[in-house]
Amino acid sequence: MALSNRQIARAALVVVVGFLASGVLGLVRTAVFSTTFGASAALDAFYAAQRIPETLFVLVAGGALGSSFIPVFTRLLDKPVTPDSDPGADAWRLASATLTLASVAAALIAVVIGVFAPLLVPAVLVPGAHPAEQALTTALTQMMLVTVVIFSVSGLLMGLLNARGIFMLPALAPSMNNLGQIFGALVLTRLITTYGVDPAVTVAEPFAAWGASFWPSDGGAATYGLALGTILGALLHLIIQLPGLPHVGARLRVLLAPRTPGVREVLLLMGPRVLGLAVVQINFIVNINLTSGMIAGSRTALITAWTLMFFALGVIAQGVGTAVFPTLSALAAADNLPGYRDRLASALRSVLFLAFPATVGLIVLGEPLIALLFQYGAWDAESTAATAWALSFFALGIAGHGLLEVLSRAFYALSDTWTPVGIGLASMVANIILSLIFIQFIGDPSSLRRGPFAGLALANSLTTILEGLALWVLLRRRIGGLNDRVVLRGAIPALLAALIMGLAILLIADQLAESGPLLTVAVGGLSGMIVFFGLAILLGVSEARAVPMRVLQRLRGRTGVSTENT
């Protein structure tokens, strides 16, 4: 079922509200981690250990499977009904088979990786780290592999509920995941260290000084609490979505039947999508590998900066991309290209309208914002400066990431998963090359405050922008135009307004430099928003009026679904 622009906007707002809740909790989670361990080798080890489980989830049952499953599932559900047919039976049989096969595959792969982790982790993830850090990273990786199986079920349920127009519960799932991790940091970690759990003396001793400011024992042992919290978060991510299944008439069962109609098509669509997501994951692994030889805390600063940028990206683009994807799929299936272009142009305008001020704001207010959020406990001014240093380079790529969120889904809606993969592979190679080049001359290898890890952030931003522009050009050729003028008439004035906003914030922040981060962020941020929206309205950008009105309508409870199809 295709939604109108207004319906898509409302659905996107639901996703954005959910993401905001998750993002705020994610910042709380990161703050708890940061104030406990600081930018240290112990936290570096935990962040590195998360990479393999997250990669397996994404490749086996995450975004790849969801993006491939939704178009096939939707088509089977909307299939014409005959008097002797069971409506929706084929669709739910496909869902059951896909869910079962994904879970089994995830379990088998997790077991194999767990067995070979002692060889794999030190060689691939942290080759330049201290042996004790390598051992800790390996142990944490093995513990968290169980989340791959849990997320294999939960991730597919998110796609299934979104395909049936249920956005709230999937949007809340990441919040539950964060709550589990926060509980692990605040409660499970304390229990482990209080009761003297010592997983391995060779692991614990090098970390004995880290985390002592908050926890009663060493930081190495404490990170096991973070791993347990991660497992709890995965379970909560699954549980929160279960109440939505009766509302969509779900008929799920264990069905180990790879020959089920539709499964082969899902796998064929999934193949190139897996390659595309693998590109992103390889870039993450390269970053972890390259930071393993840098000064302790470099990886933590880089990942904390990425978390902040990703929070902004989620507010800007993920809600729009998630909400518009089923509609683009329906319009493409109906061969309604004018409607497809209209919805896509509206989505791109909205994304770029918010991306430009976010980029400028994070660059100008990055350091006081990070100090306000994280500079407590073991997190000191040097950690703040290091994270702001990386964030300023990551922020340059927000518009590119936003374009990718929407344009990649636009290709998937056309059942074209190979084009984004080809561009992504080229982007991956460029990112690795630029990363190896930039870390040689950006920053000081002996300094955390201005470390070379910022070169990794810059490489990511540049290649992402180029990747987004390449997809724009190719999609434009594919569908005979992209309503470019409509998009640019909103994007160019928004960019101008954002640049002027940045100058205004710089002047204000300079005057408030001695007043502390809270006043700087509050006054600078509010003033910047007023300047940006005011200029955007004067320049005739419709989103400058539409975005605040949609938020106000949502807050006032005007949540009825429009029936118009504009």
C-alpha cells in the first residue's frame, strides 16, 4: 500500500520519535561507559569486541535480509485473492521459512566464529594491541556472539512489522537494547567486580588502574558486565516487538523449508545487499585494525564521535528512509514512476534540509556538547578534545550518509540491489586508500587530543559524499529524472542558511567561552535554530514551515492517518 507524502511524513515522525528515544538512551549508555572507563584500552577492547557480532547480524539477518524480504513479502500479501485461496498464506509461509532459516544460519556461523575467535580476533581486529587487550577482546567477542541469533529473529520482525505499517514497536526496539546495555554498565558490571569475578589474571592485571574511580575492581573484569548487558539488550530488542505480531495477523511457525516459494527470490535479492553491507562492515573493521596501533583511547574517541554523528543522522535520515521504503516499493511494483519520483524528491529535500545545519552545528558546538554529555568521572578534557576532533571530520559526511539512507532504499524498491553494491565496493576501496594516506599526515601520533584517527573520519566522510552523489546520478538515469530542480530548490537555500547559522553560533560561542558548556550549547544551539529556520523561511524553503508544524501536530495528538494521495 502506497502512502501519501503526508502519511510518509507522519510515519517518519513516528520512527524519528522512536529513534530520538533510542538516541538519547544511546547517549546515556555512551556517557555511562565513558565516565566509567574514560578513553582507555579497556573500553577500546569492548568496542572492538562488538564488531564481529554486529557484522554477523547485519550480514546474516539484519538490513540485508529485511531489505530483500519486504518487497517479496508485500507482493505476496497483496496478491489477488481467489475464492478457494487462503489470503496471506503464501506470505506468512515465506515469513516463517525465512525466519527459521535465518536463525539456524546465524547460530551455525556464531558457533564457528566462536571456536576460531582466539585466532581471528588478534589477527584481524587488534593486531597492534597489547596481548592482554587481545585476550580480553577475544573473550568478550565470544560472549556476545549469542546476540547474533537473537537479533536474527528480532531484525526480521522489524522488517515484517514495518511492511504492515507498524512503525512504533520497531522504532522502540533500539531503546530497549540501550536499556539493557545501560543496566549492564550500572548493575551487572558492579556485581561482577564487587563479588570478585576474575576471568583471567592475565587479562585483569593490565587494566587494574582503569575504572577504579567508579568500580570497586579492575576495568578489565568490569567489561564483562558490559557484554552481559549487551546480551540483555538484544533480548529486550526482541521482546518489545512481540505484541505487534497479533495486530498484523502474524502466522509464524518453525519451518525449515528452503524450497518455500519466495525464499529463493529473497536470497537472490539478498546476495548483492550482503555485499553492499559487507563494504560498510569492512570499513569498520579497517578502522578498528588501524586504531589498534595508535595511542590508547583512540578507538574510543573515534567510536564516541561516530555515535554522536549517527544520532544526528538517525534524526535526519533514518526515519525518512524507513518510512518511505515500503511506499517506494509499492509504487515501483505498480509502475507508477511519477508517484515514485514525487515521494523520493520529497524525502531527499527533507533529508538535506536537516543535514546541512546538523553538519555545521556539530562542527561549531562539538567540543562543548561532548564536554556537557561526557566529561565526568574518568572522562577528562583530553578525551573530550579528541572526540570533538574526530566529530568535526565525521560531521562533514552527514549529507552523504543521508543521501545513502534514502537513495539505496530507492534502488532496493526497484529490486535493484547490484547498483548500490558496485558503487559501495568502489567506495570501500577508496575509503581504505584514503584512510591509509590521511593517518600519515593528519594529527600527531603521540597525542590523543589531536590523534591521526581523525584521518579515518575524514576518509569516511569524503567517500560517503561521493557514493551518495554517484547513486543520485545513476538513479536519475535509471528512472528518467529525479525531480532535481525540486530537490535543489530546497537544498541550496538550506545550505546557505546553515553557513550563516554557523557564523552566528561562532560569535555567540566565543562570547560564552568562559560560561561553561551548558550555557554555550543551550544559547548557541537555540540561537542557531532561530537563525537557520528564520533564514530558510525568508528564502522560501517549504520544509522550514512544514517540519515544525508536523512536530507540533504530533505533540498535540493529531495522529490520525490521512487518506489523501497527493
